[in-house]
Amino acid sequence: MDSYDQSGQPQIEDWGRLASLISWLSGIVDSTLGVVLIYLAVTMAGVGFGAYIAHSNVIWPANGVLLGILLFSRRKKWAQFLIWTSVTNAILHMFTGFNPGRSLIYSLANVAEVYPAALFIRWGDDRRPDLSRSKVLIRFLIAAMITPMFSAAVVQCGTFFVNYGLQYDGIRSWYLADVLGLIIMTPLVLAVRRIKLQRLFQEKPSETLTIWGITALAGYLISRQTTYPIFFCFFPLLLLAVFRLGLTGSAISIILISLPADYFTVQRRGPFSLSGNSAVSPVHLLQFYLMTMIATAYAGAAALAENERLRLSLAESHEKMETLAGTDALTGLANRRTFDIRIQDEWKRAIREKTPLSLLMVDVDYFKAYNDRYGHPAGDRLLKDIANAMASLPHRAMDLVCRYGGEEFAILLPNTHTEGAMLFAERMREKIANLRREDQDGTLPSITISVGLSTIRPRDTVTFFDEFLVTADKALYDAKTAGRNQVKVRLIETEIEQVTE
């Protein structure tokens, strides 16, 4: 049974099983036996779809799957994967009626295609390629368009030297089928990533399954009918998958469209068989159509992914800038700007919740004399030490410790009575008075602070807000004139009864 998150989207409770399946599939493509079995299954499917005539395939999926596995795997395993899949390919072709010579030629042609493609795509980068990045996608598409030429050339030369005389039309079909196999199947293999499938199946399963279901049904109905040339209807379905499901989801949608289109077109049925132009066969028309559709889909998905990464990067940069704008560069504490914003917010919260609000104004005693004697760098280090001591005191997440300006600090304590604020202030004063500081010339003199405390239960008037700040500052003045290194309290007279309830 599905559960629902806060947004109302159903959540698949069996995601753990799906994640385990994905991990299992990832493990399979990392073992030679698993790769051979996968390649064997896909090659048999490709031969079957080609009606047991290899050069008539609309799509040759085996090379696309193998390329995806190479890109998925560590480079040191490529050689054994290529050797064993080539042996598998040759044996399978011999079982389906090809003689050993032609079977060997086809196996060598596949290696001549897949290995250069993998090298080019992974050139200078050993990480698994991310086709949602424009540069990687362009390299992949270039490899998918060029390396099948190597394969076709091996086939043409091999058959020429052994007098099989493969015709131009067969070479063209070979090339187009391999191109489609690469650009359809490789992204599907690379899409076996837990984080991407988790987004599709866990974050929005209903939408994902609905889009794929509609795509599969429409692909079947459009591909089997021979009355209307409405193959253009595939584009809206694919664009829907691109915008809603991203590159991974659209790669699966392409499979759901391609399979029925391939099946019915090979049988001379479907909208691609309605062309009256005898110069273009239905199979070639379908191949060109799929290539155009896939290029459009992948380009759109990559552009959307790049825009999303840019949006996240800008949001992160904005957040960092906001943090820096609200942080004192010297001490790392909040600055005056943050204090002015927070005290307004806490004042409104205190009015709303009818809770007390306490403010400590802190001044470093004899800081100017210290600065004059030891120099400004030493004065900066002193302010840092005091700030660290203040920040290290136990306090709540809602409390705010900031540098108010110069050698003056401010501490805002929401929902805190005078007694609690006084206890906090005394602990802070004692901790700073007991700081032991040294420089290269020896022990530095101890330093003390004076603290002014004001507490109020706010009212919804500006007058009391202004008086609150002034009262805390007057309390600080009381502490300094009374001899420094102490805490003094001042309460607003009209608020004394409320604060001390």
C-alpha cells in the first residue's frame, strides 16, 4: 500500500526493494558473466527484431548496451568485457545461420565501434558520464554518429575481401541501426542510478507511471494503424517526458515508442509504411525519424538540466551572499545588520506570544588603551577571542550573539526573564575575565567586559521598542561608571510589573 507525503504525493513504501534491485543490476554490469548474459539477451532480441537478418534491423541495441556498460564500468575491465562479448556475438551469429567468417567480421566490427566511442566519451575523465551535461551529451552524440562508420567500414572491407559483396543499402541500414542503438540504449544503461530513479519512483511515482503508461499505449496504437500518417504525435509525448521526467525518464519513453514502431514497421505496417516515396524505405524513414526525435529530446533534457543546475548554483550563491552580508568579517558573529532584522522579528514574536525579551549590551573594558599599547592586530585578536568565548557559552538556537560595532557586542535572548538573562551575563563576564591569552612575547593581561541588561514584555508600540534599546545602553553606561567588569540591569518603569510577574 502507498503512503502520502506532506504534498499529497503517494510514496512507494517498497522503494527499498527497488533500490536493492538497482544495486543488484549495478553489480551485474560489474561482473564479466553478468555482462555476457546481458549482452547475449540483448543480441538475441536484436536478431529477433531483425527477423533473423542482421542487416535489416531498425535498431541494433547490443552495441548501445555494451557501450553503456563500458561507460558504467572501470576502464581496467573493458578488455575482458570486449573479448567475451565478441566471442558471444560470433557464436550467436553462427547459431543463427551465419558462417564463421562473417560472424567474426561482425564481432570485430562491433569492437571497432564500441571501444573508440567509449574512449572518446570518457576522454580525460574516469567518472561515469552524465549525459544531462551539454558538453558530455555533445561528445556522446558525436561518438554515436561517427563510430558506427568504423563498424560499417570493417563490415564492408571484410565482406569485400571474402567475396560476400555486401551492398550499399545493407551498409546504410547497418550504420543507421547502430546509431539508433547507441543513442537509445546507452543513456538507458547510464540511467541505472539510484538517485535518478529514486526521484522518479519515490518523489512522483503516479506522474511517472502515468506518463510511461500513456506513452506505451499511444506508441502501440499509433504504430499499428495504417490509415493516418500521424507519427508526429510521438513528439508531444516525448516532450512531456522530457519536461516532467528528465533525461532518465525520457530515455525510457523513447524505448516505449521505439519498440512498437520498430515491430510494426518491419512488418510493413504502421504510419511509416504509408510513404509514397519509393526512394525511402519505411525502415529508413523510421530510423531518420527516431534520430531526429532522440536528438530533440536529449538536447531539451540537457538544457533543462543545465538550467536547473544554474538555478541551484545561483540559489546557493545567493544564500552564501546573504550569510556573508549578515556576518561580521572579523569575528564570524552576526553583524549589526542581522541584529536589526532579528530584534524586529523577536519583538513581534514576543508581542504575539506575550513573552519577555532580554537584551545584553556588552563593551570591552579599556579596549582603546589595549589597542594603543599592543597594536591594532592584537586588538583584532582580542575581539576574536572574546567572540569565541561568547559563542562557546551554552545558548539556544533562538539566541543571537552579534558584534554591534567596534568593541561593542549585543546578545538577544528571546523568551528570557531578567533572572535568566542575568545568570547568562554573569557566566559570560566570568568566562572572559578568566581567559588566558599569550603572544610571542609572553602572557597578555586579562581583559574584562561591562554588561548592560534590559528586559521587557513588549507592547505593540514603537515607543517601547526604541526605549528598550536605549534602556539597555543606559544599563551598560551604569556598569562602566560603576567600575566596569560587572553587570547592571535597567527595567522600563511602565513595564516593571509585567516583567517581574
